[in-house]
Amino acid sequence: MTTTVTDGSDRSPAETLRSVAHYLEQHGWTQHTYYGPGPDHAPSACLLGGIGICVYGRPVDDPESYVRAGSDAFYAATRILIDYLNDRDDFGCGSVGYWNDEPGRTVEQVVQTCRDAADDYDRRNPTGGAA
């Protein structure tokens, strides 16, 4: 399974989230920072850092930048997560980053949430509709 693309434009938000889940399982997960220990090209990552890596094809200084090429794909994936977490009433904090960083959060929860949000998106958009 490929976990990165050059700009994320050829993936649906659901495919991006599944890639993030796979990436975090393979390279590790962290909190309170986009990237943690690991090789420069494939470090451990928080949820937002993982989305950035899977969209931009590499770790970038500010994956949340609106001016970066591919940011539409980054924000499409985060919107899917926000919608999913809001529907589950598991998003009182209002930020994907804060949700990732909540005390007691586990990599298993993050990975499963990415997969569940992707599945939910696919159910709601059977023809691959725009995020």
C-alpha cells in the first residue's frame, strides 16, 4: 500500500484518511507536535502531521498552511474527521489537533477513527462526491 502522494489531488478524503491510519501504524503516532522521532522522511506523526505527510508526500513545516499546494486535500480530510467526530459527539474541543492531543488518547483510537470516518464518508458519498 502506498502511503504518500506528491500533492494529494488524486485521492478522495476517505483514501487520504485510510493512508493516514496505515502511516501511523507503520511509523508511529505522537501528541503535541506534528512530527516525533523517526527518519526525516518518515517520522512518527500526530494526526495532522500524518495527514500532511499523506497529502504532501513528505513532512512539511506547517501542514495546516492554506497557501501550500495540496492544502485543499489536507482540509478535505480534516473536514471529514470533524464531521465524523461531531456526529459522534466526540468533538467538544472543536479542533482535530486538540482531539489528537487529549490526555488518554491512544494510537488505536486515532487509527480506528480515521478508518471509521473514511467508511462513513464513503457511505454518504457512494459516487465519491466532493468533500
